[in-house]
Amino acid sequence: MTRLALNTATAKRATLAEAVEAAARAGLPAVGPWRDRVAEVGTEAAARIIRDAGLQVSSLCRGGFLTAADDAGREAALADNRAAIVEAATLGASELVLVVGGLPANPEPGAAALPDGDKDIAAARQRVVDRVGELVPFAAEHGVRLVLEPLHPMFAADRAVLSTLGQCLDVAAPFDSSEVGVLVDTYHVWWDPQLEQQIARAGREGRLALYQVCDWLLPLAADPLLSRGFMGDGYVDFPTITRWVAEAGYTGAVEVEIFNADVWAMPTDEIVATMTERYDRLVAPYL
């Protein structure tokens, strides 16, 4: 368990302190907080809670949503991401995960398209490139790397116009690997026929910043975002993908990030115990 980290989204009903305490009791070395948990107590207090438990911060989730087509949306996105960068630096997180955003025609995740809304996905992707470029100097000043996360194509309209690891690497290419990286989240990329090659590319380019694991469940939930599960409960081939990640030279944290109402209903210690058992059996032997 020297590399296993609890992403706080997996224990959604736990406070930051409760999640940190459960991770520490189980002997985990790190947690990956979401900004909502940090905001509940304040960044300085959150940093102290994690530090006092003897844990590291594997990443901060999330920044992003960079695709607004109007000036007000652009400025709001840049301001929020600068705030997230400062939070990451304060927490001691060197990696800020970016969910880059969907189409401007989408008013909020999961909502119907706006009448006559902007559906130009190529333009939205270009705005991601431009706004990452605007954020890189500020992030570098704070010692934080921006980490692009590809999301499954079913989320392209409302959450992320970048769907593959290759697309994320192309966006990252103009920047130094210390400034912009990528992550592999098994839920989002397990299906990609180019996954092995793109993981290897990420390793060669020094951009593989984070490995997140959870499973793909069927049938899909009414909200597909909540169709993640514990490793071994679905369709993801964890030994194979983990080998690819290891062969690419990745030696960092392995976060478990699960969005699932049934998992959230479990006691936090049971969540951590279950994910630890699955990690020990399906992931750790292949790292």
C-alpha cells in the first residue's frame, strides 16, 4: 500500500477529516482531496489536517472548465483555476487535475443543450489549448503541474472535449513536461484502442502524472457518471493497463476515485478496506 491513495470522491459522505483519518488508520500514505472537501474547512486547515495525519497529497481535483466562448466565461474560468493552483500549492499538491470542460451549448453537466448554443467542438478544444497556455506561467510560479484528464466520449458535450490520452498529450506538447502532464483514469480510457501506445508515449515524454483506478459497471446508472465501481466489479482489465503504466516508468500514487451511490452509502472504513483488498489483488502485483 505504499502507493495507494484515497480520492475523497470515493468517500463522498465523509468530511475531509473523516476521510483522512480512515486512510491513516488503514496505513495509506496519501489522499487526493476534491476542492469541495477543502472548501468546507479552508485550505490552511485542510493542509494541517492532512499533514498532522502524516499523509501526503497525491493530487487536487479539480480545475478546468476552460471552454467558455465569451469573455466573462473566460475570465471566470481563469480566476477559478488560479485559485485552484494556489490551493494545490498550499496543500502541498504538485498536481492539479483539469477536467477541461464541454461545449458552450451545455449550461451545466447533464443538462439539455441551450437553444442555438455553440456546438463547435474544434473551437472548444482550441480554447483549452489557449487557456492552458495562459495558466501555465502562474502554475509554474507556484510549483504546480497542470494535469489534463481525458474523459470517456459520452462526457464530451458537458464535461470534457478531450476524450483520449492522445488528445491530451497533443494539447500538452507545446509545454514543458514539468508544466503540463496527463493522467490515466481506467474508467475513462479502458476502451481506447490506442491506449497502450499513448501510455508509452506519456512515459517517454515525462508527462504521466497520475494513475487513477476504478471499474466500468453495467448497466449504466441513470447518471452515467455514477457507474464507477470497485476494481474487479466490472469490465476493466486492470493487470494489463497497470503493466502498461508501470512499463511507461510511472512510480507515483495510485488513486482510487469512485462515483457510485452504493459505495457512498458504505461506512468510510469499509470503503477503504474494500478498495485496499482490490488494489492488493488486481493492481499492486502489476506495478
